Amino acid sequence: MTKPLSTEQLVIPSSVDHIEKVDEFVERFATALGFDRDALADIGICVTELVMNAIVHAHKEKSDLPVQVDVEQHDSGLRVTVRDHGPGFDTETVPDPTSPENLLDDHGRGILIVRAMMDDVQCTRLDDGMQIAFFKRFVPK
Amino acid sequence: MKVKTSELNGIYVVGLSGKIMGGPESVQFHDAMKQALAGNTKRVIIDLGEVEWMNSSGIGLLVSAYTTLKNAGAEMKLARTTDKIQSLLVITKLNSVFDSHDTVESAVKSFG
Ligand SMILES: Nc1ncnc2c1ncn2[C@@H]1O[C@H](COP(=O)(O)OP(=O)(O)OP(=O)(O)O)[C@@H](O)[C@H]1O
Ligand SMILES: [Mg+2]
């Protein structure tokens, strides 16, 4: 990926009380880039999905552990990266939430939704955590 | 998310609004469901018309309400499902599980 045109970063403690702040931060940045209402909804859904996972699964809601959200403006769209400091996980082997035995589970759909809604999802397992990035392309008017 | 409950011809209607993203306010939805069960309600409509969007936390709330109600012998219908939520139901294959209606009135009529 080429160098971004502009970047911003938000760091929050691992508490669900901060999830709205993440949405507001990314929505403000994406709105300035000209995304329409529909795309803004997709972006909000996906970033809150990944940050919830970082808070709940990676950090077990230990609020002193930071979750980092980076947004980047590119020629062709917006890139959002969520970084945690948890044990990491294998994104290829998460159970399929659409299979009959999992269909009525309360949880397990976040990663599927991000993959379905975003143009490119990159999951990287680091030495000290997980980094998941997605890209939302501009739709030519 | 905001949660508003009302009653319509003996049907318990739960109106949701705003963004449903898994913040602390999810408790309000669970409380509304507990209230429905405590009142021995057999028919519940979840009105989604004012929901801006929801992530998997919102979908999880709907599934948990559906199964809890079903286990209690009650029925749940969705009303005014937005295009955004409908596309999430298709992605998650829950469109085959939930009974969705364009209006609250048609959801009301659909109860046998
Ligand atoms: N950042 C993370 N660190 C560690 N494990 C994770 C992380 N994100 C996801 N996981 C693991 O992957 C699983 C699937 O995540 P996914 O978001 O799809 O579902 P969920 O969070 O369990 O439920 P839902 O998002 O539907 O409420 C999680 O249950 C968890 O085990
Ligand atoms: Mg999740």
C-alpha cells in the first residue's frame, strides 16, 4: 500500500464504555473524505466490530490495556487498522457462524461481517497482539 | 441505542433506535426482554425502523431474544427491518430464521 495522504490515531482503554468514541472518531474522518451515509454505516459497523473484539477477547476488558485505531486517507479510499495486545488468534479457523449448529449462537459473527462488508481485510498476528486492517474504496459518483 | 417498549393489542413492542454497537446500553434491551417474559407475553415485535445500524452485537441481541422467547413458548417478529439490517441477516443466514415485516401492522397481523 502506498503512503497515505493523511493519518489520524485514537487510543482507548479496554472498556466498552469507549466504543462510541471510536465510532465518532472514525465517522468524522470518513465523513471528511466524502463517504456517503451507506458507506459510513458499513465503516462504523466494521470498526466497532474489531474494537469490541480487541476489548473483549484480546484484553478481557482490562482497561489499562490500550486499543489503537489508525485511520488513513488514500487516493482510492480509507484504511482502518485496529491493534491490540492480546494473545492473537487464527482468523482462518474461527467457526463458521452460518453452519446449522452455530446459527442460533448469540456470538461469533463479527469477523464474517467485516469480511463480507469490506473490500480488503488483512489480519496479522504479531509477537504481542493482533492487527486487523480493512479498506473501504471510494465509489465513483 | 435507545429502547422503547409499548403494548399493542396484547403484543409487546420493543422499539430500538440509533446505533447498536455493543456498548453498556445493551443491558436495556435485556431488561426489556426480561419484562416481556415476566409479563408472560406470548407475542413480541422488535421494531427496527429507527435503527441507524447494528454490528454483530445487535444481531446477537436479536438471536438471544428469539431463542429465549421461543423457549418460553413465545413468538418474536421483526418489523421495519432496514436494508442495512436485512443485508446483515443475509450475510449471517439469519434471514431464514427471523420473520421480518415491512410494517408493524403487518407484523401484528402475521400472528395467527
Ligand atoms: N482481537 C482478538 N484477539 C483474540 N481473539 C479474537 C480477537 N478477535 C476475535 N477473536 C476470536 O475470534 C472469535 C470470533 O470473533 P467474532 O467477532 O467473529 O465473534 P465474537 O466476537 O465471538 O461474537 P460477536 O462478534 O458475534 O459478538 C472470537 O470468539 C474470539 O475467540
Ligand atoms: Mg466480535
